[in-house]
Amino acid sequence: MKKKIVLAYSGGLDTSIILKWLQEEYDADVICYASDVGQQEELDGMEEKALKHGAVKCIVDDVRAEFAKDFVYPMIRGNAVYESGYLLGTSIARPLIAKRLIEVAHEHGATAIAHGATGKGNDQIRFELTAYALDPNIEVIAPWRFWKFKSRTDLMEYAESRGIEVPVTAKKPYSMDRNLLHISFEGGVLEDPWRAPDKDMFLLTVDPEDAPDEPEEIVIGFEKGDAVSLNGEALSPLDLMLKLNIIAGKHGVGRIDIVENRYVGMKSRGVYETPAGTILYKAREAVEQLSMDREVLHMRDGMAAKYAELVYNGYWFAPERLMMQAAIDEAAKDTTGDARIKLYKGNITVVGRRSPNSLYDEDVATFEADDVYDQFDAQGFIRLNSLRLRMRTKR
């Protein structure tokens, strides 16, 4: 029986070549699979192109609702931010795509999956850790690790020799990954960390300098840590993110330019647009400030960096991430309320927050006279907490 391989297919340079290469090297039937996680026009003509170049089948399925509800939202509840502000847009999409790859392989009797991630990047790890967590016996083919091609130039020459059309040109000298949560740009001209990104590179956000001169206020409602409404209108996670991407993008909100540490050890420069996600993080935090117990908040924040690291490194289906998620979801159960947010030329400002579960009490917090808080109690509190400091100095 002919070998069957499911290829994670984007229609771009790498996977277009891998499709033909797998047929030649393995004499295999290749099923191309693409998850629609919000790439939009990148999916246009994908099935036709895959079949033209020898795929026996091309599956494109819309998993945006699942992506928003079961991947992005749980991650946001965890306040997961990697290093200098990366909101994990690419990282969180990979386990869903890999999960679907395994499911499609099982549905069609394939014994192997393949991907176009390079041996230098993080995606190879994210895809394969997920694959092995869900199917320990699956074969994973990663051509970049052992084929003869060493550069994009080699790939272009191979594509030309096989009549494969590819989208990379001199006018687009960088790599881009897009989904519902973000767009990432890296490689090419961006490999020089001193060079500023081209102004026309950005797709989701206008330049903050060109954003409207008038600010816009929006109100986001939360239930148990999840955004559920925008300006009083109840919305699904998918619909809310779609609307926030437009609103935030109009005001230039969500851009970052960082140098991050990849799991494989090297540093990499990435430029990201995350409009909806940036607002959701900020708005959720505002409601948490009112409603989450101090020690619970501090413990959750203590886990956040490790949680973000697990997502970044590909351990979404690992037991430690699942354990942390249970604690995070417990911590978020009182995060219900509204955040009023002002957007202006790339900036987000919280201008109001309210919660039925608020722990904030004006009668206690006031600087005016009150009958609740006896200021003299602070003297004993301070002396007890300073005891170890006084004893150390006496010694």
C-alpha cells in the first residue's frame, strides 16, 4: 500500500516545494492540510494549487472559533506574555494546527505528517511536541533537517525547475505569519536589528502617527476572565476578536518590535501586530485589579512567566500546562465586570472599571475620615513585620 503523508500546507515557498519533494522522495500520496486560523486571503486558491502540484487531497477547515475559544482565551486568562511583550500569536496557533494534522492523519489512514518548519526555529518543536503528545507512534517528516537545500535561493531554483509558482519576491523580503490573534514579521531585511521596519509592511494596524486625532472609548465586558461583550453587545470569542482587530487597528494599537530568545538557543528579531489581543490583555487586567484576591493574583502572576514559556516552547498539551490552566481558571472565576478603554494613536488607557465581585471599598480606601480602618493598628503591623530586620541589625 502506498504511503500516506499529511502535510501542513500553507501554499508558500517551503510547503509548495515540500509537497513535490515528498512525492519524489517517498513515492507517497500527500494530503495537504491547512487550518483556517484567520489567514484570510492567504487561503485563496490553496486547494487548486495543491491539487495542481500533485496532492491527492487538500483540506482547508475553518477552526477560527475553536482557536479563539479554546486556545487564545485560556492563554489570556493566564496573563501569558513572553519576555518583552510578545503575546504568543504564532505560538498558540501551532498546537491547534498540529492537533488537526493528527486528526486528519487518523481519518485518512496516514502514518506520517510533515511540516515546513526549519531546524533553526521554534515551530518544529511546537508541531512535534503536540504530535507526539497526541499520537506517540506518528512519524514526523521535517525536510529542512536533511534535504539538500540550504537556502531560499536553492528553493527558488528547485521551484523553477518543477514549474512551481511561489509568492516570494524581492518586494516582500521577509517572512510573515498571520492568524486571528496577530501577524508576525521576521527574517530577511528584519534580520538587521538596527533597521526600522518599512512603514508599508504593517497590515492590521495603521501607523500611530496617521491614526485618528480623536480618541475612542470602548467598554469590554468579562465573565470569569473571558471577554464576552463589546459596548454592551454580547459576542462570541471569534466575533469579538474580529471586531476588536478592526477598532484597535484603526488606532494603531498592538505593534511591538522585539528581539526574543528562541527555545533552540538563538536570539531572533520579531515584529508583531496584535491589535485585539493587546486590548483584551489590558482590559482583563483592569477588571482583575478590582475582583481578584491579592494573594491569588500574585500567585497567578508568579505562574504567568512559566505558563508563557510553556506556550512559547510548544508544551500546550503537556501535563504541567494543564495543571497550571486549572489553577488559572480557578483564579479567574471572580473576574467578571467591565473595563472602559480609551484608544488613541497607538496607546491604550484604562479610564474605568467595575465589577459585581469588586473587593475595592471606597469606605476603606478613602483618605478622608472613616470608621472602618483604625490607623493606629498599622503601628503593630509594622513592628511585627520589621522584627526580623531589627534582630538582624542588632546581631
